Amino acid sequence: MSENLIPTGRLTVVGLGPGSPLQVTPEALAACEDATDFFGYGPYVERLTLLPHQRRHASDNREEISRAAAALELAARGGKVCVVSGGDPGVFAMAAAVCEAIEAGPPAFRQVEFSVVPGVTAMLAVAAKAGAPLGHDFCAISLSDNLKPWSVIEKRLVAAAEAGFVMAFYNPVSKARPHQLGVAFDILRAHLPGTVPVIFGRAAGRPDEKIRIELLADARADMADMATCIIVGSVETRLIARDGKAPLVYSPRSWSAGKA
Amino acid sequence: MSENLIPTGRLTVVGLGPGSPLQVTPEALAACEDATDFFGYGPYVERLTLLPHQRRHASDNREEISRAAAALELAARGGKVCVVSGGDPGVFAMAAAVCEAIEAGPPAFRQVEFSVVPGVTAMLAVAAKAGAPLGHDFCAISLSDNLKPWSVIEKRLVAAAEAGFVMAFYNPVSKARPHQLGVAFDILRAHLPGTVPVIFGRAAGRPDEKIRIELLADARADMADMATCIIVGSVETRLIARDGKAPLVYSPRSWSAGKA
């Protein structure tokens, strides 16, 4: 008898895009067709249309590491497992959680065939709806202090504003953190002109899409909820007014001398 | 007779993804099917399979603004125009160039139906192949000093390293700029440990894909060409060794206290 009675399975972390089926890649669909067990945050797993032999393992938003470990255990026993994320799974999502579980777990986890299928992440979908606000150097920051100190977030906001990065905020608010986004805007107002455009993008590409454009001077925390992605311009980001149309927001590819 | 004899056309800037047909969204395909004229950098326009009534207008890499203006002129005369980019068109690509041309152009350009179709940008595809290096706060920087002073780029590298951002570099080198990437690595070595992982990703998702993982201490400019996207980790980015498999690189979602 062989020592390899138990075949090593595979685990694919799949990005389902911002929400519209038109923004799911063929690669993501193929990865889902080829799996039998699906792990993920409830609303993402619910997006999938499954076949009779495919099983959902939905879990809560906060349970990333236990979800990742459960998915890896099934894959290590030979399972064909998908872990699904909205947007891109590598941006504040499940790919890092699965890597953490691989590193902390038994040697068998490292032998699982592990792969990641990228997707359109929220800031790209929101930027597309507004024009081209990410057309110059930019950064992406999670505003949640569940996993890092708030002081680190404050330091990054100041560094990004002073260095001239456009910023995209993920996880801007939650029921447990309703006020931090307002603090973040206050910090930015001390380092950037009030005329800098701010985009609040919710459900970009879905029927309930809502894109709101404000100036930094007027930006407030209650303009966002936990499903909003926010883009804050740099001093060079521009608004183009258009008769009868929403304005366009874009960041020029060039940087004017002397401003940085 | 109506004053609106000339119908206003439309211009859609479409992201074709990193290169694999499996990473093109259905939305991007539908936008291309619905257009008659295609503008873009030659290799991107060449990716399209066109119908007899569809026309290619390929141009050189450096001609973004004249290409954008030509596309807008055709759309303002009633054309159904696509401007195509690799990756996502909003990240160091054609969406910002078209916005610049709209702002600088005649009023008719502002009346064109303008939209942007997002795509999987290169850093997401490269990150997916390596694990989850963009799992924590990160920034994207174009290393080209064609459109901004090199001093601004140096300032951003230092700011990003000190604030703990993972970094993705677009346009890392070109024939005219072979040495700047080496200067960038030298700057980073003065601010980050030599053990920080660096990923060189070329043609991610295509048959000629090449993913190379080095440590910052050993990273050199000649490991990249103009089609390479580079990801430089933060002090917290980790390498997971695996028997018989490429190592995984990931940035933990959490940030250890005291390091920032």
C-alpha cells in the first residue's frame, strides 16, 4: 500500500469582482465550476449559482481565520475547495487570511495546491464610474483598526497626503466604528486643500449603485456605510463640469513641479 | 430642421486585463462588440478580434494625448469609439489621458457619452501569482519620470517605506530609463531591511508568465523590463517556504504594534 493514500487537494481563492456578473472574469467562473466546496462571507457565497454536488460553507464577516483553516483542512484531505471574496481576494480580503492560516497550520497545509484568481477590486470600479481619479500615484488603506492601531492609520493618512498620493479607503466605517472616518477627514483637511474631490462609491456596477462626489471641505462620515469605497484626490486631482451630466474626476498623469 | 443634426457619439475606455483572455470581463467584451472604432497602443489593439465593420487605429506608446483627442473627435461626430488599455484603464493608462483631452478640448468633448470599463490591473495579477503581498495597506507608483520629476518619486518611495506601505511599481524601466529602478532599490535599502521580499512579475496569466521572488538586498534593475510589475513588501511582509513548491509571499492583515 502507498503512503500517499490521501490525495492532496486544492484551494483556490477567487475574486468575484465588485458585484455585477458582467465584472466576473471567465477565470473566476471556471475556478468555481471546478470546485465542490465554497467558503466565504455569506453575501459572497450567496452570489454563486451552485450545482447539486456543490456545497456552501458560509460564515460571518469577522471569521476570516477560522474560515481559512476550515477550508485548508478540507483541501488537505483531498477536497476541491474555493474560498470566495468580493472584488479582488488579495486586497483586504481572504487571500492573506488563507496565507496566514497556511503559515500557522500543520505541514499538510503547505502541500495543498494553492492559487489565487484576481478580480476587479472596489476602488477600480468606483474610479471607473467617476472618471480617472486613480490616474496618478495612489494608495489603498483599510480604515479598520481591528487589526492595526489607529495611530498607524493616522500616520499613513498624513504620509499619503504630504507625498501627493491619491487615497482609496476600504472598510471606512462599521457599526462599531462610526466616527473614525470623520476623524480621518479632519486629519486630511489639515494637510490638503478643501477643494480636493472626494468620491463615495457604493455598489459600483450593481443596480443599486450610488456614486457621490463631494469636496473634502464638505466630506462627512455619514456619507459612507460599510459597503462604501472612498477615493480622496490629491492636490492635483481635478473636477470637469459638464452640462447635464455628472462631473468627471481625474488625476492628471503628470505632476506639476514644485507642489510635491 | 433640427439644430442637432450631428448626433453625439460615445467613447468607452476599456480595460482588457493583464493579457489572458480568461481575465477579460464580459463587460469589456460587450463594450468592444458595441463599438466601431478602436484606439490604443498597438499591442493592445492587436489583442482584439474585430468584425469587418470595425476599425483599428493603433498608435505608439508615447502618443496618449493625441490618441485621446483623435478618439474624442470621432466620438463627438457621432462615432461609437473604444479606447483600449491593458490591465485597468484607470491605473497609469488611457482613462486619465482621455479626461485630460476632454478638459483641454472643445465643449463638444464634454457632451460625448463617456464611460470607463474597469479591468484587472497588473499588480493584482502579479500579487495573485505570489500569494497575497497586497493584503495590507499598499501604494502604486509609476517609476517613470516622463511626467513628474524624479525628486517626487524619491520622496514617495521614502514616505511609503517609512509609513509601512507595500509598494507596486508600474513602468519600472524603459530603454531611455534603464538605471532608475536600481536607484529606487538603493533608496529603499536605506529605509527597509534587506529581508523584505520583492516580486518581479512579467506577463502574469499569459503563457510566457515569469514570476521571480527575491529579497530586497539582492534586487537589481536588470531583473525587470518595461512589461514587469514589481511589488516590494513592507517590514511585515512574509515568505512561506514550501517543499517542492515556490514560496508564498504575503502581507498579514494585521500590523504589529510598535513597528510603524
